[in-house]
Amino acid sequence: MSGAAHISVQAVHKVFQSGGQEVHALKAINLEIPQGQFVCLLGPSGCGKSTLLNAVAGFSLPSSGSITVEGATITEPGPDRGMVFQEYALFPWMTVEQNIAFGLQIKGLAKPAIQEKVDGLLAMLHLEDFRRRHPKDLSGGMRQRVAIARVLAIDSPIMLMDEPFGALDALTRRNLQDELLRLWTELKKTILFVTHSIEEALYLADRTVVMTYRPGTLKRDLAIDLPRPRDVASPAFNALKKELSQLLMEEQSRHNQDEFKHAAVD
């Protein structure tokens, strides 16, 4: 793993207009992510986790500051950054293999090369028996496997993941977490992963970045120095879980106070 910054976020602020008022979503965000690192963004609802992820993706540019990948400033979405959403974002009229092949067709690859790549990804993500199924015929876990395969097909060095397992049951979620870790180990991707689950962040990440309630700033950048595979019942895991829980509870309390204040005004 290189120490050079693959993703660099420098003094990023983000301000939205809402109901004629300015909403400060992000404030003075500075974050360096080396090549091949797995980083989780953790924080309460409204802290700007997804806003920051969308800025790295190029979907929504910062109001000020800069975000670069390998030194190049992000101004729009690009094939170097693949995005996996919680809602799967699959084309419902396409089969599994057609969904995976779509990005390769856009790139203009020859049909034999596309088929070879799709077959490999179907095998890698245990989807061979579902290649001709449509998304409506799949479970949530299978749909998310297809969404991950579609991002892997375009071979983006960076994977951006916005609570991709948040809507899944606990067992499916753990299975996909393990699958993601296997793929990350094999493919050496840089991953920026948004979650509201402390246990998920500790189970997956090299680093967990805790964000404050709005405006979102970086409250704590914690290296997770636990051997893999990680034992969620171990004393070391639970000591870190307790530490992160305290940090999040402080921010959740700020969130609750803010809501109460606005409710009283209304």
C-alpha cells in the first residue's frame, strides 16, 4: 500500500440553499486517503457523510476547497471512481449479465472481451446461476452483488460506497461484508465507504473517520489496528466500539438539541 495520497480533500466547504436559507453541510474538511486503503465515514444522520462522498464522486462540487485524485482536480464524475448506492441502481429491464456488461459496452469493448469480463465477474461474485434473471427476481443481497459487479466491470481504481448494505438483513449484510473484504484484498481498490453502523465500520475499515453533526467536520480519524478476519466479540473490538459509540452519542445529542430548538421556534 502506497503512502501517497490517492484521494486528497483540502479545506472543503459545502453550502446548500434550502427554503431561502443557507445550510452549511460541510466545513473545513481535510482528508488524505492513500492508494489501496479502506476508509469508512461514520456519523449521525445529517452530518454530511453522503455529501462528502458525492463530492468525491463528482456529482456535487464543493462550494470551496478542492478534491483531487492522483493530483487531478475532480470537476465531474469519471470512470476512475465507481459508485455503489444503497438503492442498487440497476436497470430493471436488463438481465444480470446485461447490467454488468453495460459499462463495458459504453467503453466500446469488443463482444468477446465483454463476455470474458462478465463471465469472470459472475464467477467472482457467485452469480453464475442468476445471469439471465432480472433485478425484480433477485433478493436484496443478490441485487447488491450485481451492483458491485457492475462497478468492478469498469475497473475503477476507487470504489465509493454509500451505505450499500444498510437495507439488508444482518446475515446477508455480514456475508456481503466478507465478500467485499475478499474483493478488496484481491483487487487492491481504494474504498471510501459511508455507514452509520459502528460495528460495520470497525469490521471493514483500515481507518474510521467520525464526522460531527452539521456542519460536518472531522471529529476523529481513527486507525483500526486489528488483525483480519476481525472478531466482533473480542475485547479489543469492543473497546474501540465503546470509544466510537461515545463520540457518536455526543454528536447525536447535538442533533437532538438542534431539532428541539427548531421545533420550539416553529
